[in-house]
Amino acid sequence: MKFFQRLGRSLMLPVAVLPVAAILSGIGYWILTATGNDTNLAGVFFQTAGGALLDNLPLLFAIGVSIGMATKPDGTSALAGLVSWLTVTTLLNPENVALFQGIEEKAVNPAFTNLENVFVGIICGLIGAWVYDHFKDTKLPDALSFFSGKRSVAIVAAGISLVVALVLFFVWPLVYSGLVGFGEFILTLGPVGVGIYGFLNRLLIPLGLHHALNSVFWYDVAGINDLGNFLNNTGTYGVTGQYMTGFFPIMMLGLPGAALAMYVTAKSTRRKVAAGVLLSSAIASFFVGVTEPLEFSFMFLAPGLYVVHALFTGISMGISALLPVRMGFGFSGGFIDLVLGWVNPMAQNPWAIPLMGVFWFVVYFVVFRFIIRRFDLKTPGREDGEDLEEDDDVLAPGADKYLVTATAFLIALGGRENIVDLENCATRLRMEVADTTAIDEAALKRAGAAGTMKPGGQSVQVIYGTSVQFVKDAMERIITGKAEAVAPAEAAEIAAATGGDAGADGGVATAVRTSSLVRLRQPVAGAVVPLSEVPDPTFAQGVMGPGVAIEPISGEVVAPAAGTVTHVFPTGHAAALTLDDGTEVLVHVGLDTVKMQGEGFTTLVQTGEHVSAGTPLLRADLSAIRVAGYSTVTPVIVLNDKEARIELI
């Protein structure tokens, strides 16, 4: 499942540009149809501009997947995906297939005229990503050293693509011909067959194989020619259009209802970004009937939900075939085609289509919203990992001081070469290092660390505080060369300019309170236990600060007092607040739950939001935490007063 969620996120890069392209193409189509002039300059301009992207959707997916699926990619992975796509599609274009088979091009199996599809694009993207991850550090003998490292990636991708093309040469015609034959069988099933066609049409879109079925029903492959007969007024009134009508309610209003459901269930910290994708995609679906931007935004993130969508489409198609309602399209089942086809002699009761659309809008919204929440599906705005709006290349405010800390940490950790893997949780850096003996714990503490833990093997944890993410990002920028390390003398100057100790803002070492008693509302229901009994030395030894712990019986975490949310962690497992009296409090649900990557956690507030005591902060699925093998014990820590005592009321 994580593979498909990651694949879904990688598709968001190319999908984000498609809604505007779809609208441009639809405007061009509308102008050409309304004027009756296929050479109208404005119409041709808009249609060509939109088609530039829509017609190359598989290629965009090949590049997008190769970037999104690679580990810490750069342009090399995109180049590998492009090389793979060009290799496969060029080898298997009809002209070359005819040459390989020794036949005329017109005798080539029509399957090869439909090879440039999304399915092949995704395969090529996966090849590019896999080759990048496994060959970017390849070292060759001196005589071939020019082709070492990243230069070898595209070469290997081309080689693997040769094998893939050979497999597709034999397999693809069988798959395509089988679908055409199955489509001809569906013709004998009446309205039930129409419903099955609608279901399979949507189900096959991720593979690009829906075109094989469409050719049976929309064109003259099996004598139906539903689309051509409708547009040319050569069909049978009350029959022609039955293989297109049911798409209109789904595309115009059903899928926008799904988009609204995904928006209202998105995490509050990601809702703004999700809205940008969902709104533009919904507009494209409604007006133009281009559904790919919306469908690809969730089909891999939540494949079960996509099956529900395919089922609803099949039901809509079947019901439309039973009712005295007929409509067709020249482009797709959107509002523009509905308006243009309204007066077509083959159109039957077109007024019923918007009413059916309202019904499907409600169904999609209610069902999608329920399923997403019930099964915690990772639809747009609910994905695991970092916030969508995060940009690694943009420095956060005050980033200089984090670069100071990052530089000092890297020196104390034995240099950037000693870091094998770098991650962070709510308050600490989690690393794998090559040599643990090279670590200077005293230097780490001087640089702002509250403590250092060595769980075993090559693992090292540096406890810092709730701003640890910015330190980790700064360390990564230094390691990857995106930022320059700060020289020791310069570090001292910046540290003085920003208030002395590097850890004063992000760390936990500086205390600002003078009172010792902190009265808080219990943030989660359950039994209170001493912090010393928490099976994690970082918390138990008070390295993070004093506090208590709770064995929760409920998954809802509320604000322990009025204050401002200073940090909501991307994985949703912890929240930090600055209370109105200046006390800094951390509520951390479970131990090591950062490794769940947000699975089972729902964030209910966002950074900067002022909350009252009892305001829900986040929701945790305690059963999911236990099934994953982690403790649910929840420490409640005061971060900025080493002498504080917490009293829960």
C-alpha cells in the first residue's frame, strides 16, 4: 500500500498542470464547434495549447514518476525516465513493428497504435527511478570512468527498456485484442452490459486500456459507432448515445462531489494546498469532462476508493441506459458538450442529466467522506510524510541560526561523511552514522543539544527540541551542498547576534520560567504515570524536560490550557504549544510513533492557531499504534523550565 501511496504522490507533479490544460482545450473545442469553423484561429490556438499537455499525459507521467519514486532525486532520474519512454515507444511504434514483422504498416495490430498510454508511462517512470537509486553511485574502471556515477543511469535505463519493449511486443497485442473481444461480448447484455462497460472504462484508466473498450462502443469496430452516429444524426433515436449518457452526471457533478469530500477531510495544515489541486481538477471535470487530474489525484493514494468511483460510474451508465435519457459528446461528458448537444436530434430528455448529476454529487460526497474517515485513506491532503507546501530549497525565517547549529552538530558528529542516514521525530534527530566513536557529545551539548542517545549499533539520537526539523533541514542542505557550512568564527558572531546560545530558540536547555508549579488540564483521558516509568530514557531521564505521562484510553488529544500552537508535526503524532503564561508544552502520543509516518494520526489544528483549554489538537488510532508494535504512553513535557512540576487537573 505504501508503494501505491508514494506512486500517487509522485503523480501529483504532472497532474497539477493538467486542469488548466483541460480547460484551455475545452474552450478551443467549444469555439470550433460553436462557430462551425474548424480553422477558427482562436479555437485552434486554445485547443492546441491545451492539447500540448493532455496529448502527452503518458510522457508527463513517465517523467513525474521517475522523479517522485526516486530517493533524493535530481534531474538524472527524470532523464532516465524520459530515455526509457523514448526507447519503448520508438521501438514499438507501428512503423517499426511493421519492419520487425516484415509486413505493411496498415497490417500492424491496432494495439500498437495505442501503446503510448499512461500504463507504459508509469512503467518507464518506475524504470527511471529504480535505475537512478541503484546505479547513480556506480564506479567503473578508469578506462570507462566517464560513464561512472550518474552518467550511467540513462544508459542502464535504456538497456532495461529494451527488455521491457521486447516483452510488450508479444504481450500487448494479446491484452488489447482480449479487451476488444470482451467488449463485443458485453453488447449482448443490454443495459447491464452498458453498466459493466462504464465500470471497466474507469477501472482501466490507470492502465490506459480503456481506449480498447471505447473503440468497440464509440466507433465502428463492432457496428455500434455510438459517438459518430450521435454527432452525425445517423443513429436511432432513444438508442444512440446510451454508451455516453451516464458519463455526464459523474463527470459534471459526481467527481466534484468527491473533490469536496476530499477537501473537507484533508488535514488542516495541508488543506490549502489540497484545495488548489482539487478545485482546479473539479472545474476541469465539470466544464470539460477531463477527469484524469482528479482521478489520478487519488487512484493510487486510495485505490479502494477508486474502485468505488468505477462502480458508481457503472451504476450511472446502467441507470441512464434504462431511462429515456440520451446524450452524446464529441470531446467528453462535461458541461460544454452537454450545452452543445442539447439541440442535437439524437438528444433525448437532456434536462434530466443535471438532476441525475445533483443526485450523484450527494452520493459521492457522503460516501467518499465516510469511507475516507472510516478507513483513514491517504487522499490529497491526508498523505503520510512532510507537508505538501514544504519546499526544501526555501530557508525558514531565522535559518542562519539553524545553519549555525547544523554546522556545529555536523562537526561534533564526525563530519558530513559520517552521516549515513538522517531523519527527525518530534524533538530529536535520528541518525545512522558510519563511526559512533567519532561523536563528540560535549560539543553537541555546547551547540544546543539537550542530550545524546545511542540505542545500539550505528544509531544515534540527538535531542534538541520542537524546532529540530529546521536543524535537520539545515544539516541536509549542508550535506547536499545547497547551503554552505558556517565557519566557527562566523558561527560565534551569529550566535551572539541571535541571542547567545544556539539552543535558546530551538533547543530545550534555556529556561525562562521562574515559577515551578504548572497546572494543566489532562490532555488525554487515561491513567497518569510518573515520567520516570516511561520506557524511553530520553523522556524517563528528563532530558527533554520535566513532566508526566499518561496511558491513554482515548485517542483524542486536547489542549491542556489556552495558548498558541507553535508546532504541529507533519506525522501528526505530537504537538507543541506556548501557553498564554509563556510555558512551552509538548504532548507526544506514543513512543517512536514518528516511524508510523502519520498512519493512524489526524491533525485537527495548525501552527499559529490560538486554542482554548480543551480544544482538540489531534486524534490518534490507539489500536493502530499497538498493532504497529509501539507503546501508546503519552508524555506531557514542559520544555522551557527544568524546575517545573506538572499538576493535572
